[in-house]
Amino acid sequence: MSNAQTQNLKEAVFHAQSLIDNNQFTLAEEQAREILVVVPGDINALRVLGTALRKQQRNSEAQQHLAQVVRQQPKFALAQQELGLCLAHLGEFEAAVTHLATATQLDASLSAAWQGLANAHGALGNEDASRAALHQQLQHSSQAPELVEAMQDFNARRIAEAEQKVRNYLKNHPTDVSAIRLLAEIAIKLKLYNDAEKLLERALELAPDFHLARLNYASALLGRQRPQEALEQIAVLEKNDNVNPTYLTLKAAAQAQLGELEEAVLTYNYLIEHYPVQSNIVMSLGHTHKTIGKQDEAIAAYLETIKLNPNLGEAYWSLANMKVFKFSDELLAQMHGLANGGKLSRDDAYHLAFALGKAYEDRKEFKRSFDYYEKGNNIKAVIERYSADANHADTQRSINTCTPALFADTSLGCQRPDPIFVVGLPRSGSTLIEQILASHSQVDGTKELPDIIAMARRLAGRKKKTDASNYPEILAELSAEDRLKLGEEYLQRAVAQRGNAPFFIDKMPNNFAHIGLIQLILPNAKIIDARRHPMAACFGGYKQLFASGQRFSYRLEDIGRYYQDYVQLMSHFDEVLPGRIHRVCYENMVNDTENEIRKLLAYCHLSYEEACVNFHQTERSVRTASSEQVRQPIYTSAVALWKEYNEALTPLQDLLAPTIKSYEKAIL
């Protein structure tokens, strides 16, 4: 071939590639095929043809051409990348990893290869390798040594050092989207989802096609319990790649959080059928089945999870948390082997300890049961670092702030009566109350909505955990406009979770700490205090491993003091808002069900409906630990379970003695 012909060939290939760069994939394919008619077997034209076909989702055809190129020229980095991306789309992830890793070794600047390698590792369940590939992508694409060092710190889990370096860099380079995204990833690691959200919005404003930033943004939205918005961001990502397993995994989680449970099941099943089976995906499928009420399917998924990953403590706890499941001798022996092997991670260890506690509770071996509950709680308490003193101080601040004068003008705030708040301690009957009310034709059940707590945190105005909080004192400074806007915002955020009934339930138990805020912004909302015997409530919380929150529940003294603060605060609201709160004592509900239900409905201004008494026949999703109990008629077996652990709970009884006496007097 003459020099002129060679030059013409290069120009033709360059033109075909430029068509790809401009999203004109069909024209690029035609150009490449025309080149190959003139110069059969040209590897550059074959590579362009393969890429054009891949971009049109014609991956099987693309694979044939790209494989031919790689066989002829194995050191052709771009061809290795394209073949790896093509194989990933075909679900051949192990082969994809091989070719994408080769591409990055040949040319570390290939950003798409690093991204594809991260996705392929993710599809195989290699989370650490996936994260490392993403960080390598940033490291090799960045020309700033400060960012490279920050990424190295982040990889080494030196989070504070990484954050400081990124912040310093951004002072001089405020529009560097990679740096903004990295700072957001650090915020997500620290569970500062609000900060992460704002950072990622800025990154996407600067670079709308920055897919990794959009993925992080969807994760942050999901972390802030805003699944509808997360799904909208995932839909944008799917326009570019609708079979990406990372996107699909996040999509399924968002669907489940939104209450689109059947859709979530379909998405999880698609992942299981089309990609290498991952234990966390199968376990998430089990969680979704449990929420729907499909107990057999949930148990089968959890047992399959254990087969896939015998060390995954959460799978054992998920089985233990299924009230209808009892561990076999064989499975119990397996759990003991793991517990005594010393090779479990901290998370797996406390999950397994709680599971063993429940297993021995079911076998009525209460001494062994408590020993394991205590072991699991001790690990969690170190992680959570809860301060009973800080909570007590916050309670006193609320009491001092929430005066009769603060609530004098009930004409302010959003006047709609839609919400029914069910508050109290967890494991005190709130799910039972929700199920009873949600069985009424005029009421929608939702879940534990995070929005009131999120508003309180926003009003607190803290940039860092060490900053002083403006909440609750700032409640006294809210204008009429503020109160109206906050009430309307709450109702707007609830739209995605509720149906078409005129009323809906928010059963976030911790909202009792924010009754002052609720009264100011939603003065016509109903508030129900779900209360249970102090010992039953506290021990019920102590032996329950919560998915998140409830940091007070992992030491007996902490949970006892929390209960005391709760009772004191609720007594205060009874004084300053007389008749405003309806109290349901669990023991009364169990012993005089129909009468208690009638009083509950009357408080909510709802007519009596037989379905409320037959609540266990209502088909709806239930997301809390009580999801199985509320699908059965009321039973009394758990009312005094704590007495079986009486000796171990003596310090808690001593702490709560005056509170116990008052409660028992009130329910007699």
C-alpha cells in the first residue's frame, strides 16, 4: 500500500471514529464496512466496526469482530477494552474482567476500561475490586497529585485525611467534577447524605454526562429515603446502559424502598437469572419477600444465601427474625462453628450473635440466649457510641422549649388532617396499631417515614457533628410561612409512599421527640403513643437487631434511661397539649382488643369497620420486625417474655422501678 493509500485509510478510520464520538453509530458501521471492502482484515477498521456494533447493542456481532482483532494484536489496548465491554453486556463477566484488566495494564488512561472493570467486578460480587477499579479510574484520569493522594488515603480508610486534601484542592479548583464527586463519596461513607446530595448536584450541573457521579447521586438519594428521585436518576443512567447490574441492583433497592415490591422482586430475579449469583442479591430478594408476606419464599432465599456465603451473619439473623423459622440442630452447629472460629468480620459477628440469641430463646434455653444477645449488643454498642447523657439533655431542651405559649395559635401551619403519627419505643405495638388502622378503608399504611427527623436535622443547622444544634430552640423562631411550608413539604414527600385514602400513617417511633415540630407544622394531625410495659419494651428493643437507627438499644442502662426520657417528654406534652395525644397500652390492646380498637378509631374520627378487628387478614407490605405477628390474630405469648430473663435483667428492673410501678398502676 502506498503512502497516499495509507494516509487515506487513516483518515477514513478517523472519520468513522468521529461518527461514533458524535453518536452516529449506524453511519460509523457503514463507514467501517466500506473500509473493510477496500482493505479486508484491517484491525483498526475492525475495531471501529466492533465499537459501532456494541453501541447499537449488537454485542454478539461486535464480539466476533473484536475477538478477531485481539487475536491478531493482543496488545491493542482499545480493542481489549471494547471486547471486555462487549463481553460484560453479554453477561460473560469473568472473561470481561480478563480483557478489561489487560486493557488497563496496556493503557492506564482508558477511563471506560476502568469503569467497565469496576462494573464487571461488581457483577461478580467483588466489591473491593470494583471500588479499587473506580479509584484507579480517578487516579489515572487526574493530573492533580493532591487528588491522587486523597484517593490513596480514602482507599486506606484514612477518611479524615482524604477529606481535608480534597477540600483544600477544591478551594483552588472549585469546578473539578472528579474532586467534587470524590468529596461526595467521602460524605456517603460518613452517612452525610445531605452533603453528598448537594455536592453531586453540583457535579452533574457541571458535567451532566458524568455517569459515576449520577450513580453516586442516586445512592445518596436512596440513603436519604427518597427512592422516587433515585429511580429518576437511575432511569437517566439506563438510557446509556439498561443492563448494567450495578444500576439494576440500586434500582431494585429503590423499588423496594418505594413500596414497589413486586417490581423489586422482578428486578432481583432478573439479576439472579442473568448475572453470576451474589449472596447479597439473594438476601435482598428474601427481605422483599418477607415484606410482602411470602414467608416460605423469604426463608428459601435466606437459606440459599447461606449456601452461597456461609459466613454472612446477616443471613442467619434474617432467618432468626422470621418468627415462624426454627433453626435445625445441623444449622445451629454450623453457626457455633462460625462463632467460635474467630474469622468473622465485626458485622458478621454481631449478626450471628443475635441469631444465636434468638435460636436459644426459641429453645427456651434463656441463659444461653441472653449470653448471645449480650455479646451481640456489646459489639453494636461500641460501633454506635450512643450517649444517654446527650439524649437526656436534648429531652430537657425540648421540655423547656415546648411551652403552652409556643402552641397557642393552632391556625398556623398546614391545616390538613391527613397524617396519623404512631410514636413510642420500637417493639411496643406500633406495627400492630398501624395494621389495625391500615385495615380501615379511609387509611393508607406507609412505613417509618424519615421526613420529620430529616426536617429536625435540617433545622438544627449543624455542618459537622461537633457543631452546636439550633434545635429544638429554633422552633420558637419559625414564622407562619415557615410552619406552612414545612407542613406542606412533609405532605408532598409522603405522596410517593401513600395511596389515595384521605389519611395515612407515619409510624416512625422516634417522632415522639419531635411532637413539638409536628404540632407547629401539622396541628390537625393525629398522634398516637404506642406504649408497652417498661421491661417488655426495653428488653424487646435490647434483643432486636435493628437494620439502622435505634442507637440507644444496645446497652440495658442506655435503653432504660431512654425509656425514662420518653415517658418524661410524653408527660410534658400531655400537660401542654391536653387531650392531643391518644395513648394505646399494648397490654390493654391484647386483653380488650375490640374496645381498644373502637377507642382508637374514635380518636381518629373514623367509623368502626369490622376489617380493623380482623386486621390480620389485611394484605399489605409490612417492613418492620413485627411483619409476621401482624398477619396473625393478637396473641399474648410475648407480653411477659422478659420474665424468663429475670435474673439477667435485674439491673434494668432496679433502674426502672418507679416507672414500672406507675405503668402497672395505669393499666390495671
